[in-house]
Amino acid sequence: MTDLTRKAAQAGYCVGAGAYNPTNPIFCSLDPKLCPTIVEYDYRSTLEALNLKISCYFLQDTDSAPLAKCDDDRCAVDEESCNKDGGVLTPLYADDTFDPKCSVKNAIYGNCDGRCVWSSLECQPFETYNLPPTPSLNIAKQDDDCTCDKVKTGGCKKDGSSVLCTVSEASCEYTQTWLTHDEVVEQEGIECYLCREEPTPAPSEISSSSPSVSPPTRSPVKMPVTMPTATSIDTKSSSNDDVKSGGDPNMAAIIGGAVGGAVALSLIIGIVLFRAKRGRGSRAAASPPSDVFVS
């Protein structure tokens, strides 16, 4: 079987409404269930984030999106995942600072008899769900932990458009059709995962010390502002410098060409004169003497 293209899930966003949210704050989220609950929040899909240029669809913003927690400190994505073994979901509140270990990128996810899943709802009736705790950021994860790069997801598909990898049917727009992971593979030739696969470090890059991790922030994601690019700024400044430093660059080219032509002409004249002088000397040496006496 040929290698399939791998794509990571992209988040939509939760947008607040009402008198308590006059600035209309925005929080990145992969699922409507993960929108803050202190006030009413509406979920907007990945497709809308793309259309409106809300930066939540960027993979780094998806990786930083917060998850909820069970009351026993495990990271969780929904109430069902906590309830499977007696836990209770602690809702996500907009005015709380969330635990940075419970972000999309850092959390440990549950499994159905070893099969890594987003939610316990993905388990078959004959499978047992297990949700282990997520270690602190300074503790290395185990090889068999269900990290985000091992969690398969489905996708939302709109006719005539590429599939967008997401985590549940609830994250699709009404114009989109939900496809399971296997359906995305069959119809699109793509494998959807929760996040990108970690690159394998070169032997020289492997260190015994744990890497430092900067916890994601909970700041609202704002609409990107169109700013001048570095290229346009550099081009404008270099053209201004040309004007300030001495005028028309075409005039400099004309002067340079004239000077070069004069130098070349001088060299040619010198060579011709040298050869002419040398020729006259050779003829003078070859002529017989005029004063010859015979006795």
C-alpha cells in the first residue's frame, strides 16, 4: 500500500455573546463541547475560521487550544470520557487560567483497548475505555501514551473542496458532510490525525535533559491585521536610498559605459602604435649597408 498523505486537525472557535462579553472574545476549540460555559458561547467551524481569517485554523493555535479536565485532574474532551470510570467533568470557564498540560498538544488521550481515540464515544461496545492521567510538563511521556499525534480523527467535507480534518460531526458546518477516518482515507486518500507527527531527532540532537516547554497562553485570538511585508518595506527603503544618494541610476550606467569605452580605445591605439614602430625597426635592420667598397 502506498504511503498516504497525513493531515492534522484544524480548530474552529468559540465566540462569546451578550452583555458580559462586549469585546466578543474568541477562543480556539476543536469541538463545541469545549467552548467556555460561564456565559453563552457559540461555536464556529474550521471552515468559517478559514473564510474569516480567524487564526485558530493555524496548526500552532490548534495545538494550544485548551481541553477540559475531570475532577481527578485528568485531561478530558467531554463528560462521557470522565464518566466511563466514575469521574466528573470540570467545565471550562472563560475567566479561568487553564492547566497548560491540558492543551491539545500536551494532553494524554484515552484509548479503547489500546486504540487511541479523541473521546470514549468512539469505543465499540466490546471495547474498554481507559483515560490515564496527563503528567506534568516537566515529566517525559511514555512510548505507549496516546499523544495527539497518535489519535486518528475524521473530517468535514464540502462538495468541491478539500476535506478539513476535525474531531467530530458536531464541528462540521451544515454545508459539510462528516466523514470518519476510514471514509476520509477511502474517498480522499488522506489520513487525518489530531496533530502533526513529532520529527525524529538526529542522533547528535538527542539529549538526556528534558526540553523546556513554554505553556500556551489563554489570550483571546484576534483577527489578523494586514501589515506591510518585510519585502515591500525593504523595496521601498532601498528605492528611497537611491534617490537620496545621487539621482538616476541610468545616468550612472551611461557614464560608466563611456569611461570603459575610452579605456578600451586607448589600449587599441597603443597596441597599433607599438606594432607599427616594431615593424619599422625590423625593416631597417634587414636593409644592406650603402657604403660598400670593392678593392
